[in-house]
Amino acid sequence: MREPNAVDFWRGLALITIFVNHIPGNTFERYTYSQYGISDAAELFVFLAGWSIGIATRNRDGSPEPRLKSVLRLLSRTIEVYRAQITTMALALGMIAGAALFLDNPLLLEWHNAGGFFADPIQTMVGFVLLTHQLGFFNILPLYVVLLGIAPIFVLIGRVSRVAALVLSFALYAASLVFEWNLPSWPGEGDWFFDPLCWQLLLVLGFTMQDWSRTSPWLKRWSRRLLPLGLVIVVTGIVLSVLELRPDPLLVPDPRLVFTFDKTYLSPARVVHFLGVLLAFQAVYAVLAPRLGWVTNFLASLGRNSLAVFSIGSLLSLAAQLVRFWTGGGVVVDVFVVGSGLFALGFTAWFVEWRSRKPRLSSP
Amino acid sequence: MVRRMALPQTAALLALSLSLLWYRSGESAYAQEPAAHQDPVVKQDPVVKAVPPAPTVVSPPSVVVAGQGADVEAVDVALSPECRVPGSKLYTLARLGAVKDALKENRPVRVLAIGASTMGLGASATYPVKLETALERSLTNVDVVVESRGLQGEIASGAGERLRSMVAEVEPDLVIWQVGSHDALARVDLEAFGSALDETVQWIKGHAIDVVLVSPVYTASLAKDDYYTSLVRKVQEVAQREGVPLVQRYEAMRYLARSNDKGEGHLLGTQFRLNELGLRCMAEHVTRAITLSLLQPDPVSTGTAGRPALTLAPPNDAVGAKPTPPAGP
């Protein structure tokens, strides 16, 4: 178990934010930082995933591990994430169907795109394993599977030239933005909620910046100097989101996705805002960590076990939604569901680490 | 997707329907149809009779008295037998200018269907496909292209935001929005829901795109839920305030629930069969509301253009023009 660090800390915060935001309508939603900016926790999560790839594919002394080992490591992680997605989706569908039966309420079956599965299981089962049928709020892991799947290409190119990896990534991003390339949803119409062809930019940015920050004093110097710019961007983001000012997608010039604040295609405004957040908050961890005490340890423990915490968090969000609907909601219910959810997330992280410390449990 | 080229007859048909309207406007027939007619079976329009190739679009809903003894309301026989609901329970109508323009210009009508359940039953009969088929059957010789998108759980202004992206992507003439399911499940504050819906509908209309709202489903366990029925009423209010047609899925399914009650009581699964029926009928119900809304008169060019279109066909059990408040079974 590693000591708390900035990456795990922020990833822990992103996980909690995603958990709370995935209970739409709850009281605490308006207190998450996602409500005060153009980008949100998803950007942070994907960027930090890229950053972690940078750390994971290098030895402690910073020398790159053998190529094949990196490729196999990423492949193994892809399989792990895929397995997590299939498991959480199956459990989510079971929870929705169970709640619909228990409450005698078919409306629940339409929840978050689940209707397709219950109405047309033959096609949807295929879409389910192909990740082309996604439930609402269960669409980040499919993105992550694809990103990890294509990560070896960028990692290997990055070994030769970081600039080449960035240029390739940016070119794919720009083309997808202009031509609206996305992976299709199936069955049903439409596309993926998170377009991997666009979102890969953040993963590659995270990966190359980790590498760069390790070796380049230039990057460190300039990120300090640009801190005021970061603050300006963050304040602008707060003003725009509080006043709900955003471009009208039917009035912007073509290609429209370049000018809107589109989440699916990760519009440039979101990238710029996220980079601004990064600049503004680069030194905050060092200031906060010693002062927050157990909160630092808590967030870092979530971040260290992000896949397990994210998966359980998705299911807890769904459970919280069902409880809110069943009970009618209200502040007391919100305090209960969010509070017990945070406790369960903490327990999940602890449990995963406890299990890995005791590798040979005797089977019951 | 069923794609057919629009034929030149379209303009003629439209002109026909418009002239028909002009002819009928004195009677204000649509304001009272269909239940208000005492002798509904013999109700026939002379103009329709006079023009043999009249398409379905111009036939006003002929009505028969439902067989149920307790319920002497007239059902709209233009619908399939299992989907028959009195028009007053089914829709409120308003003008659909953008679709009319598309018909006049003889180009395909692009429809964007948005909602929680964009899927139907079985691969060959999904809701978008059924909707497209039903619309093309109703608007003869018109090519209708239906695109459907599911919302992934967004609520209130978040749903509006998502909808804007979808509209910008598809650039439709008409948006059919099944609204409110996710909001109901998230127990969104009703005022916040209403104002977000108002804002989004205004935005769509502001871009010269038509909107038809579809209220959330009816199910027995929710009929006693005050919050839920208030939300259904909110959708009605917004539709009326913004002057857009509304398909009263809640009312229609409640009607079907009563007429389909075979004395099973509240056995597990009854509501699920009703839900299936509701989904199956939705394409027809939506089509009916659109077809009749297309017969709404154009606003007179002198001064009334900015006024929201009248919401016609008030439910017969409501006072004045107020929509039926959803109630328990």
C-alpha cells in the first residue's frame, strides 16, 4: 500500500464527485465542483488514468519497462475493466428489474436506457457484451476499456517521441470533432455517451505530461508561471456555469462541436477549462494534505483502489436513486444515502487492500 | 428505415387539408371533438366524401361509443382496436408550423424522437420504426425520417442541455419528446422541472422546430403518488402554456387500464402488460396527435402570429380549457 499522494487524492475526490453526481436531484449535487465549471470529474478521472499509465509502465528509477511487458500490463488492465463493466451492468439491470417487480412499477424499467434490455433482450444482450449498449451513468467504463485498449499504441510511440504521440492523439481528436466520428450505440440509434476517439486526448495528455514533468524543469517552471492564467480560467468557468451561459449549438458556426460545450465529444472549451483547473490546483495538494488529516488518507485510499471503488460507487448511486424514488426523497434521505454510500466506498477500498494483504485466504 | 421519396401530390394534399380546415373552421369542430358529439357514428365530413382519394390526414376522427357500460365515452376508431382511446383523453392539439412547411416544400419530414423508452418490443417493431411507419401511413406520399435518441438519465436543465446537442446533430423539423420519466424517478423539484421544460420548449420553437410533448406512463402504483400526478400535470401545463401538442400517454394508458381490466386485481405483472400495451400504442397515439395537429389553422397574418396556438380538444370532464388533472384509478 503506497502512501497518500496527489494523484490518488484527486482521483479519490473525482470518485466521490462522480458518486454524488450520479444520484440526480440529490441535495449534495449542487455542492460538487462539477457544478462550478465547464469540465467535470470525468475529465479529471481520465486524465489521471493516463497519468497512472505513465507511472505504471516505468520502473521506480524512471526507466521504461520492456515494451512487451507494458503491452501485456495494459491488456491485463483492459480485461479487468471490461470484467468490471460487465459485472456492474448485470447487477444494475438486476437491481432495476428487481425494484420494478417489488414496487410493481414498470416505469423503473425505462430507467437510464435499460428499457431496451428488457424489451429486446436478444439484440441487447449482444450489445451488452460488445459494450455498445450502455446504461445511463454506466458509460465511463466502456470508454475506459477502449482507451486502455488503444493505450499501448500511444505508449509505444511515446517511447520514441512524446511529441509524436501528442500530435497523433490531437489529430485524431480534431478529426473526430470536425467530422463527428464516434462509436455507434447498438441496438438503438445514436452514439456513445463518451466518444473514445475524442476522450483519448486526455489520456494521452496525462500520460505524456507525467513523463514530461519527470524530466523537464521547463514544464515545471512554466506551469508555475501560468498559474494566474489557470485561476482566470477557473473563475470564468464558475461565472459561466452559475449564470448558465453557454453557446447555443444551433447558432454556432460549423464545425459546431468546436464551439459548443459538448461532453460527448469533449469540446475544446472543456479541455481548456480542465487545463486551467490543472494549472490552478497544481500546488493545492501539498498545502491541503497535511491539514486535512484523515480526509487525505480516506480520499487517497479511494484513489488507490479506483476501479473497485468506481464499480461499487456506480451500484451505490443506482441503489441511492431507487431509495430516493421509493421513499420520496428529501434532505434526510439524501443525508442517509450519500452518507452510507461514502462509508461503503471507504469500506470497499479498505476491503480490497485487506484482501490483497492476505493473499491466501482458505476457501470456506 | 422506411424511406420513400416525397411525391408532388403532397402539396395538393396539404392544400386540400387546409381548404378543408377553412371550411370547417366555422364549426369549431376540433374544439369539441370527439366526445361532445351526441351522434358520433354518423359524423361524416362532406368534403372528405366529395374527394375520393382523400388521405387519412384529412379524415376527422370518427367516433363510436365504447362498449363498456360504465364508460360511455367515444373512442377514436382511427386507432387499432387495442389502442382505442377517446381523443379527449389522448391529446391536446396545437399548430405544427415547421412540419407544414416541410410538407409545402415537398421535402422529407425529419423527426427526432427523444425519450426514456425509445425501444419497442422486438427487433422488427421498435418505437421509432413503428412511428415512422404510422406517420407515413397517415401522411400519404410523405417521406418521414425518424431518428431516435435515448436520454441517459439527465434531468431538468441537464436533459434540456442534452436535448440541444441532439437537436443540433439531427436538425429535425419536429421533436417528439417523452418527457418526465427520469425527473419523476429523481423526484426533481416540480418548479425546477417546469421552468427547465418551458425553457427547452421555447428554445426548440425559437429555432422554428416543432415540438410534441408526450407525458410519462401511467401505472397503478404511481396513480396514488401525488408527486407523480403533479409532474404529469406540470407537463400538461407547459404544453398548454407553450402552445405545443401533447400526447397524454398517462391519461391514455389509464383509460386502457380500465377498459382492459379483466378482474385480475393487482396480480404481479398486470402493470407490466399494460406497460407493453402502452408502448405498442404510443406510436399510433403520437401519430394521431400529429396528424390532427397538422389540421390546426395557421395563425392569421394580422397580429396574432406571435400568439401561442390554441390548445383545443379539452377533455370532456374538465371545465373550460383546463387539461384533465391526472387522478388515481
